[in-house]
Amino acid sequence: MDHAPDDTDADGLAALRHHGDVEAEAGLLDFAVNVQGDGPPVWLRERLAATLDGLGRYPAATHDARARDAVAARHRRRPEEVLVLAGSAEGFALLPALRPRLAVVLHPGFTEPEAVLRSADIPVVRVLTSESDGHRLHPGAIPAEADLVVVGNPTNPTAVLHPAADVRALAAPGRVLLVDEAFADALPGEPESLAGAAGVPGLLVFRSLTKTWALAGLRAGYALGEPGLLARLAAPRPPWPVSTPALEAVIACSEPRAVSESHRNAERLAAARAEQAAVLGAVPGVTVLPGRAPYLLLRLPDGRGERVRAALRGAGIAVRRGDTFPGLGPDHVRVAVRPAPQVVRLAAALADALEKVVA
């Protein structure tokens, strides 16, 4: 693992703010965004629709309490260890309230935390994992003086799942350890999760409902941590930060029936991912990097990535560019797990694009 120079200019910050939804223009086959499906299941739609008659009233404290109770039961935590969020993005936006002196962000990884910290003029050090060892986390590479460390598990975009013991090892006195588990429920059995690890000092875990339940437009998630730490995080929030439908979504998706359904979905995704990796890995010139999350990081032949992406867009397919993730370059692309017929179309378009670029 290496420490990388930091991009502090406007272009560097703009790159950190680039997300897959920008690539997924209307009319394109979307491999760029990791949301599963076009919308929530029928039973969840009905739960959300039932809240609409109450939209004339402000979100209720009792509703928030029910949401915290549901999340606490799901992760065997106390309700006071839960903070309901308007999506994980809100949690990242609140990070400057923790007033870190030096933040470390593990990369390649989700870039929004670093973008938020930089915008608040908080010093950030990037610690880069390496493809040479499978983007493995090395706890000893984290500077001892860091009082905020941010890591994704599984990490986006590498899809690597770090051992929980290695992530725990990042905790230290006086340090906040933020683990972004936005995709944890998309893995069968939620292995290596620290969502229930109430005894790790300074641990903060973010969870999202966006990916598994196709709720990107609703903004719903939650944070888990010590009550005092959550209070510091929440200090700058406005009144009623989470909408009534979002509170209901958190309750509904934390109930045992929903958790069981998400586990079944995760098993289906794991099988689909393995099949997709085999299909794309068979395309000459495409390297599928190892991983377990419901997306795949691909490496294309040197110097051809940008042209291949342009050819795919011309063929009506959107993929997520990799060069806005620190530690990756223009020959990396990330693709979401999708149904087999769509994967066949992507593989054919990739093969055609690579053939044309080589010619």
C-alpha cells in the first residue's frame, strides 16, 4: 500500500464528485450504476405509498424512534446507537462535524467522503491498495496520526471484501473509523460486516438501502456507532432531515422478512456475478479483477480504455469510467451485475470495440 499525492485543485475535486449516474444517460443500457432493478418490490412500494396521506405532517419523532428500534433489532444494537440518515451521502456530508485534524481515505474507493472533507479544508491522505496483491488492506500502512480513517467494505469499485479483523485493526484511541458498508447486504450472509460490533471504540458504520432495494431516488440509510459519536455527527443537521417515506423504508427493510429476502437476493447476485465474470473474462483483452461485490472491475488493454468506453457508448451501453477513482486509470471500468441477456450484449460490444481499437 502506498501514500498518493493529493488532488486539491478544482479539476481534482470535480473528479472526486463524478459518479456513475452521470454516465447512465436515458436510453443507454446501464452498467454504470450499481442499483439492482428499476424500483422497489411491490410489497415495499405499498408500504411507501401508505405514507403519502401523511405527507401534510412533518416527520414524527415517534416514527424516527420506530426506525431506530427496527435497525437496532436487525443488528443487535441499542436504539441510541442508530442514526437514521437521508442516505449514506448525508452521513458523508456530516463528516466535517467530527472536526478531524487528519483524515485518511483508503483508495481506490468511493470518492464522496474525500470530496466532502476536502471541501471543508480538512487535510486528507490517500492510502492506495495495489492490484498486485488483490487490493488487500494493510492496517500498518495507515498513518498513526490520522484521527479519521475511511474504508469501504466491500470496497467500491474494486469489489474486494476485506477481512473484518483487518478492518478492526484500523481502530485506535482518539480515532474515528468509518466503514462504508453500502453493499454489505448484497453479499450472502453479510460476511466481514462490523455493523453489530458495538465494542469497537470509535467505530462508525454507514449502511444504505439504495442498492438492494432500488431506492436511489428516496435517500434512505443509517449510521451505527456510539451515542456520543452519533451526536457529534448529527450536530449540524436541520430539523426533520429524513422524510416520512424514508423512515418507513428503513423500518420495512430492517424487518426479518425483508432481511431474509435480501439474503436470497444476495445469493442470486453472487451466482449471477460469477457467471458474468466468466462471460466477460472470456473476451480477448479483458481482465476481470477478483472481487465479491455486485459489480466487477475490469482492466482493458493499455491505452485503449477511453476509446473502448466511447465505442460502448456508441453501441448504447454505459459503463463506469475508472480514472476518477484515485489509484485507477483510464483503462479501468466498473460494470454492475446485470441479467444474462444484458451481459451477453455487453460482451459482444466489448469484443467488437476492442477489435476495432486494435485495428
